[in-house]
Amino acid sequence: MGSGTIVGGASPSGIGRWRRWWRCELSSTFLYFSASFLILGSIATLYFWIIFAPHIRTSLSPLACREDNEGSWAIGVFYGDSPFSLKPIENVNVWRDDTAAWPVANPVITCASISDAGFPSNFVADPFLYVQGDTLYLFFETKNSITMQGDIGVARSTDNGATWQQLGIALDEDWHLSYPYVFDYNGQIYMMPEGSSKGELRLYRAVSFPLKWKLEKIIMKKPLVDSFIINHNGKYWLLGSDHSGIGTKKNGQLEIWYSSSPLGPWKAHKNNPIYNTDKSMGARNGGRPFVHSGNLYRVGQDCGDTYGKQLRIFKVEVLTKDEFREVEVPMGLEEPKKGQNSWNGARYHHLDVQQLNSGQWIGIMDGDRVPSGDSIRRFIVGCASFLGVFVLVLLMGMLIGAVKCIVPLIWCPHNRGKRSDAFLDWERPNLFSSKLRQLCSRLNRACSSLRGIVKKNTCVGNLVLSFIFSVGVVLMCSGVGNIYGGNGAYEPYPLNGHYSQFTMLTMTYDARLWNLKMYVKHYSRCSSVREIVVVWNKGKPPGLSEFDSAVPVRIRVEEKNSLNNRFKIDPMIKTRAVLELDDDILMACDDVERGFRVWRAHPDRIVGFYPRLVNGPEPLKYRGEKHARRHNGYNVILTGAAFMDSRAAFPRYWSNKAKAGREVVDNNFNCEDVLLNYLYANSSSLETVEYVRPAWAIDTSKFSGVAISKNTDEHYQIRSNCLTKFAEIYGSLTNRKSEFNGRKDGWDV
């Protein structure tokens, strides 16, 4: 039967030699791959450590605010004289001293707000207001981070929406709930939430408002989404979308019913479906309809690029049982300009606008900083990047000879040792085995072919290898960034559940315009930046049109070229917090946000990114950060990169007590930051400085050649002289010392 035939004339001893050769090759290939991924992995780890700073959880609950593929929706408050002139709460300067919000900024309700109240949540969305006198109740969808199901939460505000008390879960069913449309009828309060997964449209009545509700009636046996009821021209109208029908375009469908009562019975509109069109046309409802100047308006969702991309407002011109006609009107809402760094930078899909007793209009809107499906997209991109790295490592191994064959020889059918006659008969040229044999041979020949084309010891070969390695590094960092680095947004850090904003202030002159333009473009996109003030000390100031900024830029032209101008009292600054940041310092927005978070917890201190230690022996000598770290402490923070209280620091600097110090600054054209540290220490026996370590910082003046202090030794000597003079006037700093790594956040290591 020939069962002992050896194919290809190979002897048992030959097979043994081949196997020993293969083990040797396998061992060298394994070492190559191990070394390659160790090097690339180390680079990616370093990249992650430098770029992605540690982030404090925004919620006390470990189960809450988890990454959700549906998004990270939050809720914000807007005010205006009409529904078409709404501005975010931070633009009306609402201050809350007890929450360190100067001023209060959007969003006002997040998953952390709900979770810290004891109701773990992944996001909040679909907000609806119910107004009772001067008290506002807000009903919204909250996605339970344990059950992953939507429930209806409720919060209360007694200050027109600036702060909210979380009351709890108003409605929890066995199915997903959202879009809690709340309204009055015959002295009762009703809620009609979306529950399309149940296949019914249900109406609930408040038994004990706002937390206890009872099912009043099943309005319709249809899985309607985002429905509302409105009384118009003597009839009640129900508008909603049914996405369950064959041929129905999701998010592009709208139907209308009418009745003499919200309890029904309901009759279908003659022209149903009113819309069955493109999802970007605003057919799906996006909140409560409203009446302004006698006209009815409907809010619709534009889901063109992603679900809930933006809102569109429609003026309803005709609404009868036989006809419906509306026309789109401008919304009048300023679009967010900070991209993913804005809480609603990627999308907003719901608006409830109502008029308060004061006559002012209030709008409650939800928003998200990332598009729908962002986490899945990042996972796919990350996996694709890692796959690309493997391919490049394989290619590089082939070129340098570390990988002799792509397909291991033991996988090839013609290298399997003994085979029976039956197997040989089965292995005919037109069968799959033969084709597989040919493919393996061609792939393995590619190794030697590539080495023949690209010779590793030539200039071209080295250039190709360097390029492949560089692309591999980029792909490795991309994979790590997409899978482990988050959504790429630099988010603000809340304090006591609230957000705020600050003003950036920098001092410069005409020779540093290049630095300034880059500075404005970068920092204006940071989440909490409200305005950038440029103190222009010398030369012709630039026009505002020269800047690419996401926030207002104000140029304050000074008559005298003085470093004292940095701390000049400025009544036009609208925030309590000011970040003094030199125009040649470039750092990540997340570092800036971390510094702001620490300052809000310690507003009586100078909080900054460059520590110094002033200590003995006499005479005092100005030294760098290394000296402070060797002695494990600091007592000075350079104000070229520091947060301070504009209502305390600036008056203190321009007080009569500081006059002698200001003269020293003018005489030396230096030391203004050191002076402010002495003034703070002179006014308090407590700690007056706080350090935050940036993940990275770049001195951009080195690229433009316009550094202020080119001679470091001379610069340090002048500052040493200033230390001696300030100590004589305001007392010594040597008895003060804050230690590194003294806070729980770990940002001061």
C-alpha cells in the first residue's frame, strides 16, 4: 500500500536536520518579533504617559459615567429675551460662591450629578421643564449604568436653573424610557415618556408630584418615539415618529393625530405620514413645541451626519386635520466652536424653551462632545492600527533577514513528512491543496525578492527601513491613543458638581506676534477658557481678524512698556479666575484644566506650573526647579503660568504697600512674578502657593528666536537681587515651604 513512502526523497535523518534548522529559524524570528514589539510598546507607553495625564473621576460612584457607545450626553441652561436669542448660562454671569463657580458654566447636569446623588448614570438627555412659580422641575432620561436602561430622573432648581438638586428617579419601568414630555390638563400633571421598546405610547398621571406617577392610559398601540401633545386651535394634536413600518426611513418619519382630549380617542391625520424623508430634514421631534408672538414652532432633529447632530426650528403655518405645512426659521443659537472640548461640541438634539414669570425665556438643551458610536469607531481604528504595526514589523523583518519566510514551512502541505498513497492521489494539481502549496511558495519567495529589491546595507535600504519604523511608531501610538487614550476631548473638571470658566491673560509685543497667533489658536479651544486678554506692551497692535480664536480676544494696549502691566486692574474681566500665561508656553488643555480645578479648590492661592524654592543661606540666590525638587519643596510659583484671583491679586499688586516693589520691577524690567509671591505671603500666614505638574510644556520662543531672557545667568542674577530687596521690604519666604506630592490628586509630584 506504500504507507511508509517518504515524499521528495527526504530521509529520516534529513528530516531531523530540517527540523533542527527550523527550530533555529523559529527561535531567531521569535526573538525579532519580541524585541520589535518590546521597543514599539515602550515607545507607545511613553507616549501615553506623556500625552494622557491622569484624570480625576467626575463621579464619586465607581459604576457611573462609564464610556457609552450612545454618547456622553449632558444638560445645559440657556437664557434670552426670546426663544431665538438664547445664550449659555456663563454669558449672563451667574455666580455661586458656595460652589466655587465664578461664573456658573454649562453643563449644569451630568452623569456625575445623578450618580453622586445615589443613582448611577452613564449620561443624561432629553430634558423637559415643568415650571411651578419660581421653582423649576427638570425631567430627563438617565441611562442606568448598571441595568443599561433608560429611566426618568427629576431635579429641582430655585435659582432659575443655575444649580439643581437631584430628587431621584421619577419613573422606572421594565423597558427603556426617555423623552419625558410633561404637561398640564384639567388641573392634573401628566407625563408621556417614550417607551417604544414596549410597543405602546403610555400616559402617566402624577399621584405625588414629582416622584410618584401612575399609568393613566395607553394612548396608542404604536412604538412611537419622541412624541408630544399640544393644544392648538381648539384641538389636541399628537406628533410622533413610528420607525417600525416597512419602508419607513429612520429619523426621517413623522405622523400626526388629533383629538378633543389628550386622553383620546385619536384620529390619524389625512396626510400621514407627514414626512418620510431624509433623516437630516428634522422630521423627528427634538423637544417641546413653543408659541412666540402668536406663532407655533416645532423643534426637529437633524440626524444627517450622526444621530442627534443638531436641531432645526420650524414655524408651523398650517395645522388642520387635512393639512400640515411648516417652514424652517433660523434658530438664533451660536454654534459651539471648541469641537470636542465643548460639552455640546459634537451634537445637540433636544431643546425645551419656556417663558418664566419674569418674562425672560429659559432653554434647557442636551449636548454631547462626541458623535454617536465614537467608542466603537475608536476601537476599530485602534485594532486596525495594531494590525498595521504587525504587518510593518513583518515587512521590516523580511527586509533585514530576520524573517526568512512568511508561511512557516511546517504549515505547507509538501513539508509534512510521510504521506499515504491515498493522500497523494487526493493531492491533484486542480485541488485546493495544490493551490495552497503554490500560494505558500509564492509568499515565501516574496521574502528573498524583497531583500533583492531593497538592500538593507544601502542608503535607500536604510531610508526605507527608517520610514517603515517611523510609520510603525505612529500606528502604535495611534492604536494606544484610540483604545486607551479616550475620545481625545480635553474636558473641564467639576468642583462640587459645578463647572466654571476663567480668563487667559498674556503680555507681549510686536516681535512676538508669531507666538501669539499660535497661542490664541491653541488655548482658545480649551474647555473653560472664557476670553483671552492680550496686554500689548510695545509696537503696533494686531487686528482681531488676524487671530483664529474660538473665544473673544481683547487687546489692551498699554501706554508704557512695563512688566507691572501684567497685573493691572481690569474691570472688563468677567471671571474671578485669571490664568496668567506667557505667550511662549505651550501645554495641553488638560494641564490647564487641571490647574483650574486645583485653583477653584484653593482660590486664595497662586496655583501654577513652575515651582521655585527661595531658601538660605544669605544672600538669597534665585535657582531653578531642580533646586526645589532636591529640597522637596517650593514657596514660589512663577506667575508666567499661574492661576490667581483677579479680585484679590490685582488690587494687592497695585496697593500702596506694593509701590516700592513695583519700582524694583520697573528698574530691572524683571521680577514682577516674584513680587506677587511676596505680596501673597505678606498678606497671609497660611500657604499661598500651589503647584500642578504639567504633562509636558514647550517653550515656543526657541523656535522664533524672540525669547525674553536669552542670557540665563544674567536673568538669574537680577532675580537674586530682587529676592534680597523684596525680603527686606516684605519679609522672608525662607520659613515657608510646601512639599511636593502633598495633595490626594497626585498632580503635584
